[in-house]
Amino acid sequence: MPIQPKAKYGVIGNPVGHSRSPLIHRAFAEQTGIALEYTAILAPLDGFVSAVSQFRIAGGRGLNVTVPFKAEAFALCQKRSERAQRAGAVNTLIFPADVRGDVFGDNTDGVGLLRDLAFHHIPLQGKKILLLGAGGASRGVLAPLLAEHPACLLIANRREKTATALTADFIDLAHNTQLQACALNDIPAEPFDLIINATSASLSDEHLPLPDSLIATNTVVYDMAYGNQPTIFMRWASAHGARAIDGLGMLVEQAAESFYLWHGVRPETQTVRPILRCR
Ligand code: ATR
């Protein structure tokens, strides 16, 4: 019998060389016994659509999408999940076997964050949350955060207008939550239970000018970014006594959800986390 080629999957971005997604998906494939090929694809900044179409022609069946293409991926889809529609961004593309068939887009970032917060035993219901940033990353996690009914969710952004627009888009989901917006340099100087950094400042190692009084004894800070060392934001929080967590767990959990969408099997994530820490 001829050997069937492995189904093709990958992560597409620019830059993409640093991505740990290939490592994660290969670990999931090994764990579940599913034969697949998963590679990192560097698309030119002005060449996302043609890189996707080349991948499909070569037999690709699914892509994870990372910076800066999540909005373009959203636009490329003929069909989208409700959570992708809400987020206005797509991080998971599913291609049918027929290259002319409809592309389906989903967004697993919000689920990824919520599962990682649960993994770290961080409660959200009735809590005071500060969300830093009002870009695609914040948009992707707002609906699942609000579904946990925090008492207050304040979105703070460098450009206040973007944060205000975001609250307007999600106010219908804020049933038991005081959803508010402010400028990054205008955050009330009082402690929060959870501070989530969804800005891209950590990627360029930029310090966010935040008052130290945002942190109290029980404050947890969560940086969606990750690296070999704690980010500058995590270092600031730790220095003031907060528990600081990076976004590697969120990456693993969103990957598990994408894997489930593609293969119908939910991989176990706990054993994959330590593998990534060793790299
Ligand atoms: P992503 O998809 O990662 O969210 P994005 O949509 O470009 O990327 O959004 C980046 C977010 O990080 C924005 O909220 C941006 O603030 P502005 O809207 O004011 O530009 C925020 N951001 C990026 N660099 C920052 C910095 N050095 N200080 C504060 N906020 C920063």
C-alpha cells in the first residue's frame, strides 16, 4: 500500500522563528498518536493571503495565526465561530480537503487564557481585574473574562479612545461586571486582584509606567507574553510582592483547543508545560 503523506499543519506569522507552537503540536501528536506535520511559516508582511493559498495548494489542512496577521486571517474566512466573530480576530484556520472549499476561522486565545488561569487556581468571579491594552489580544479574551462575572473590569490603554471603544463593543456581555475604560496613565491608584498585560510592550522590553499601589499582598499579575526570562512587567510586579505568571501556559492551552478543532481529540496539557520550560 502506498504510504499516505502526513496531514500538513503549521503556524504562520512574522516573525515566527521564536514560536513554540511546532514543539507543542508535535508533542500533542506524539501523545495522541496522530500523524501530522507541523511547521513554522514566515509570511512576508504584505504576503499573508498568498502564503496561505500556497499552503492550501500544497495540501495544508490547518494553520495557527500569530502576530501580525490575526485580523487578516479573520477577513480571509468565509465562515467563523461566534467567539472569533466577537474577537474580530482569528488564530486558527481550518481548510477543507477541497482547495476551493470555505475556510473556517476560530479564536482559541480566550479559552487558552481562561484554562491557564484555572490551572493556576486564580478565581475571577467577584474580583477586581485590570486589563492593560486594547488591541487584538484584549479583544480576544474579553468575552470569556466577562462570562466569569468579575465585579469590575477596567481596560486601560495608552490611547484611551481605543479602550473606550472596546467597552462599548462588549457592554452587552457585562451583566454583573462594572466594565470601564481609562488611559494607561490615569489608572486609579488602588489595588487590583488580577492585572493582565495584553499590551505588546513586553515584546519590545518596554516598561509600562504603572503606579506601585496597584499591587497588594494578594495581587496576581499575568503577562500574555513569555520568554526564557520573566518579562519586564513580571519583574516589576514581583519586585512589589505580586505573584507573576507568564503567557506560556496560555499558549499551550490555546494550542490544545486548536488541536481539538483540527483532530477532534483533546490533548492533555500538563505534561507538555515542563517540556517547554526546559527549552
Ligand atoms: P495585539 O494583537 O498583540 O493586541 P495590537 O492590536 O497591535 O497587538 O495592540 C497592541 C496593544 O499594546 C495596544 O493596546 C497598544 O496601545 P495603543 O492602542 O495605545 O497603541 C499597546 N502597546 C504597545 N506598545 C505599548 C507601550 N510601549 N506602552 C503601552 N501600550 C503599548
